[in-house]
Amino acid sequence: MAKSELVLALEQLEREKNIRKDDVLKMIEEAVVNSLRKHVGMDAVIEASIDPETAEFLANVVKTVVETVVEPEKEIGLAEAKRHKKDAVVGEVLRLPTPVTDFARIAAQTAKQVLAQKIREKERDVLYDEYKPKEGEIVTGSVHRFLERNVIVDIGKTEAILPVREQIRRERYVVGGNVRAMILRVDKAQRGPQVVLSRAAPLFLKRLFELEVPEITEKIVEIVEVAREPGFRAKVVVKSNDPKIDPVGSCVGLRGSRIRSIMNELAGERIDLIPYDAQIEKYLANSLAPAKVESVRVLDAQNQRAEALVSEEHLALAIGKDGQNVRLACRLTGWEIAVKTQPKAAAVAEPPAGLSSLEGVGAKTAEILAAGGFADPAALAACAPEALTALEGIGEKTALKIIASAKEYVAAQSVPPAGPGDAAAA
């Protein structure tokens, strides 16, 4: 028996599009049943089938033989039943053939609609299966259009959405411009998979480091944690699995080339690289970089509360603008960190007054000389110029000038003041 054109077409689709022929035939059968029910009765029991080889339609209306018909759509009288089957008896179920010639056109239209629907569903499934495993990966696309404040990005085989909450606030996008973002998630939707992009997620920053730093790709350097306020500041905790490799230096790159490339991609977002430390006090102190922390005291280990002491000079830096630095440090470590100032140390003794009276010696130079062991002019007068030029900030000319001035000062101090007897003798 020769196969019909419909069956041949379905078999070709099954090979090319992976759309099962049996699924399409079943949907066509359901469509024929619904069409017949409109003519026979909505409550009628109808059985329909399609020959999988010839595509020939067969349909039966199922009725029960009764003495008195109450539900004509489901029941048939005994006298009428015997016209279809001579030995029919009450209670017997008859399957009465129904002509389906009039429904061939309906079946053909249904087949066309079903195939179109199946192809669309299959294409959507293929796209979903292609992009779902790519969640967390970076893609590059072009801005196609704007949907309110959301950006629709063409990423090749489909369009993706960059929601306003996943954008870097200081960035501006133009139609046709390139956008690099991370696939945050892929959702199934009625019109196909919805690909959601992100440039604000901490994972996006981590992926950028993986692209720029080979040591991270090779698992020599590991990113432990990331905390961001997109476009403004980020903190990245790094550690090395090789004691010979500096994790921070690897991420910074030669003359800052690697970190600068990442910052440029993120609209100038400042990035603090935090070395990981297993000792929690040291780790918490590192997290407040670039501020210098004097000490950290754990207040409640169970509830992860600690206190960080900093000098007054570093207090503003530790807290950050609008509390940004300490807020990111808390988010990064999972600890609640209270930043307090270190009590002021005793005032440093002023350099001897005699130094400041020497020509060419200001307050700063006096401090340098005192720290170098030249606390009084007599010591300066007896020293060689090379001893002074070894000190930071003092050149040869300055050294000679200071020594000469010190000698004059010492000589003046050794001459006794003139008295009345001296004048009379003269």
C-alpha cells in the first residue's frame, strides 16, 4: 500500500526537525473529533483514527442500545440499532461509522496548523536547549531596541533582554552599539525562550577576571568571593593555590594592564583586590582595604560580629562614601563590622629647638635629621657631608649648607658674652 503525501511529508519532518509523526497524527485526530462533535452532538462519544501508512480517516460514533432513548447523543433505540446490526440487543455498545469525507478539508487545514505549531515549538525548544546551558557565560550582542528602560539585545539566534536592574547605572546604550553581558538565566516563555542578561551581577565581574587572568583559568589563582555596587566599587577576594604566585599581583597584571581592562569594561568601577586569609581577624582587616586597620576584635563569633580599630586618618577611608566601603566589606565577608577609631598615641617629641635655628633647616628637615641621629647642632658640625646625604630628602648642597650653619651656631655658643669689665680694659 502506497504511502500518502501527508505521511511522506510527516516522515521527512521527523527526520529533519525531529518532530514525531505520531504526535502530529494524534493532534489531527483530536481536531477531527472536535469537528465531528459539532455536527453529531457535543456530548457524543466519538472515536477517530488515521491510518499511519495511508493517512485514511476512520470515525465512529459510539452509542449504547436502550429500550427508551433518553440521551440521543449517547443512546440508540433497539429498533434503529437493528437496522445497523440485526442481532443487536439492549445494553450493547455499537460503533456506528461516520462519513469523514466532508472533514477531509478540515483535516488538511488542521494538519497544516499542527505542523506550523510543531515547528515553532521545536525551534523554541532548540533555542532553549542551546542557551539554557550557557547560563553564567559571557555573550556579546548589539543593542536592537529599547523596551521602556530595558535594553533588547540581539545575541545572534535570538533576542535577549538587559533589564534596568541588571544595568550599570552610569552607562548609556545606543541602538547598534555592542554590549557584553552575562546570561543570567533562560526562562521558557510562550513566544520562545527569554534570555535575561546582566552586567551588574557579581558573577559577571568574576567571569571578566577569568577572561583576563590566565592564572584563574588554570586554577592557580582562585576568586573566593565578590561584592559589588555596579559602576562604583567592587571588592574581590582572591587566593593562590601556589605559594610562589601572588594572587593580587596576578590579577593586577603588568603595570595594571589586566585590572585596568576590567575597570574600563565596567564604566570605571573601582576594584579592591582582597587577599584571602584563613585567620578571620586578618581577613576582616583586609576586607576594609584600602584603609589601614590597626586591629580587629571578634565580638560574637556565632553571630559574626566584629570591631575594627583604625586611626582617625583612616576612619573616613574605612567607612567610605555613604558607608560604601564598610558595607561592601560586610557583604563580602558575611560579618557585621563596626569601625571605630584607635585612641590617639602620645604626641611625638619635637626636634630640638637648635636644629630649627640653623640656616636651611625647616621643620620637616629637622625631623629627618633628628630621626637620623643628628639631634643637636654639635653633632651636625662634627659630621661629614656623606652622613647627611644618606638621609632621605637631603642633597649634597643642602648637607654642606647645614654643616656650615651648624659650625657657626656652635662657635657662637662657645664665645662668652661681653661684660662691663671687658669694656673698661679696652
